[in-house]
Amino acid sequence: MKKLLVLLGCVLLVLGFALHSVWQWWQHPMPGQRPAEIVVGEGSSLSAVAAELERNGALQWPRLWSFTARLQGLDAKIKRGEYRLEADLSPAQLLAVLVAGRVVQYSVTLPEGINLDSAIALLHQQEPLRALLEDGEDPRLLELVAPTASAEGLFFPDTYLYSRGESDLDILRHAHRRMKTVLNTAWENRDLALPYEEPYQALVMASIVEKETGLAAERERIAGVFTRRLERNMRLQTDPTVIYGLGREFDGNLRRRHLEDRSNPYNTYQHKGLPPTPIALPGAAAIEAALHPAAGQELYFVARGDGSHEFSETLEQHQLAVKAYQLKRRKDYRSSPAAGDGE
């Protein structure tokens, strides 16, 4: 009996020592541990993750780690994604990082004034993103923005965070939700008596204001010119809409034949009212300007060539301004709206 008690005591002592050792291993970083980068794929098993951690020098005793994770019921809770693991993480902390899904975050910025096709091309340059979309007419985008017939302009330009494995469509879903929120909030707080029947028309105007504005301080004045032209049934006569309608045909030079082409539905020199869709992704400031345009009598503006514009109330004043800046022969000269008032 005495020998049995001694043997039992030895077993308990060894077991206690073993449990203590496991506890110490579980709670403390291991000597020689290295930083590691791993990707947990969709459906990756716990054993595969443990083996990957061991190969990268981030974990010893991977089977014991997997067993301990299963005991806690955490094996099915590991999140997929890309991880950058520090060198001083204990096995318990490693598991916590994977369960919490603290994956590597990337960012991409959609600039204000970019059009949808250019935005998609920019997203395709992001290596961690999966490229699913062909272009701005991809059926998945049209389904996203339904019942609107075109997806152009319906995505808010901003900086978006994402993780490896997400797609260009995922980013644009976020951008679309953001645009709806920004536009609807701005619409609820709009000035009264504006020439828009719905938020979408304000978005179209905002996209034009975005493309025409070179100096932020002029944004509301530019919006004021265009809203007054709409109210007076004058053609908007703005180059960016014509250029958008030309698409890939535009080679950097806007020619007279382009301005006289009635087949281009975006040719605001030939067609009255707003173009059929936005022509770019407008930012919050452009949307606010479209819904809070500056008051006044100005109906014309001409580019000075330094990003600013000369504004005029009458056609005669505008023609003098056009002549003055044409004589300077600025390479980037454009009169917009043009001298003809389109009435």
C-alpha cells in the first residue's frame, strides 16, 4: 500500500510538472521565435495553419497547439486572411490573433473626379485585391445600382481599407453605400428652389462641378453658373461632358466637330439640360456645391489658365474675357460655358 501511494504521488508530481510546463509554454513566447507572415485560406484546417506557423518559425509543438485550441472550442473560429505576426507572441496570443481576425489591412484611394472605368482600373492595380469586374458596365455593378441604368458616379471617392482576398466589387459596394448616405443627407439639407427633381440630378450636376473646378474656392460659383443656366433653359456648354461622351475616341484635343456632334448625348453644346448620367465620381464638396450654389447673376466663366476662372454676368463681358485669355494663347485655355448662350 505504501509503495502504491509513493507511485501515485510520483505520477501526480510528474503530471503536475507536465501541466505546469504546458501552461508555461502556452502563456509565454518561445526562444528563437521569428516574425511570420501567413495566409489562412478559406476552409484551411487548424492542423494546416499550425504547420504553416511552424514552417515560418512562429510556433513550436504545432500538434499540441492544435489540440489545446480544440479543447477550447476555438478551432472553427479562426478567420481567413493574411496575418503579420510579431516575434514575441505566445501560443495563446497567436491563437487569439487568428480568432479575432486581426488581418493585414491595405488601403486604396479613389480620387475625386475620377470616372468609374478609371476607378476600376486603379483597383486592378492593387495586388491584394481580386479583380472581378470588367468595366463600369459590368452586370454586377448594374445590379448593385438598380434601378439606375448606369453605374457611373454612384460611388463615393474616398480612402477604403481592405484585406487580402477581398475584391474590386467589395470596395465598390462600400463606396456605393457611402455615396447613398452622403447624397441623401445632402439632399435633405439642400437649398430650396433648385432645378432638380431628384437627388440623382444633383449628383449629375455635382460631377460636372467636380470636373470644372480647379480652385476649391470657386466651386459654389461654378455651381451657381450652371444652375442659373438650367433655370433659364440655356445649354450648359461644358467641355467635360463632351469629353466623357467621346470616351476612348478623345485623344486630348477637343475639336469643333466634337462640339457640333449632336449624336453625342453628353454634348451639352447641342443638347439642353443635364447629360444622361454623371460624368465622374464627385466628392462631398462638389455635392454640397450643387445643392448650395452661390447666389448671383453670373452666367459665364472662362479659364484663366492657372486653375481659376473669370466670371461674367453678360455675354458681352464674357466675350471680352474670352478675347483677353485667348490672346494670351494659354495652352490649357477653354471657355466654358462657351460664348454662345444656347438659348
